[in-house]
Amino acid sequence: MVQAYILIQTEVGRAAHVASEISGIEGVTQADDVTGPYDVVVRAQADDVDALGRLVVARIQRLDGIARTLTCPIVNI
């Protein structure tokens, strides 16, 4: 199991809508509006890195209102 934080920049005024839509995607465990350089922070999980990539590219990045994403996989040190 791979887990990651996905930091999302949205178009102006779209953060709440984007977070709401993302929270309904399978594999997303949390989606919150935040302030700062990113507008939405998502916690997600997938079976492996390839599945995580598909989740981000095929499901999350295709939503209207998303300008940019940054995926940060969680590591256990």
C-alpha cells in the first residue's frame, strides 16, 4: 500500500468545489481546503506507485478547476 499527500493549486474561487469533488474519488481518504501556496491538500492511498500515478493523472488532474498538483509519497523511515 502506498500513501501520499497531493498538494493542489486551483483556479481562483474553486478550492471548495474541487475538494468536494475529490473527496468522492476512490482511494482518496481526506481532502481539505487550506490557505497558503496550495488550495487543497489531499491524502490518498493506492496498491502501488503505478496505481497512485493513475489516480492522480487520470482521476484528480482531470477535474475542472485544477491548475497544478504536487504528489508527495509518504515514506516510513
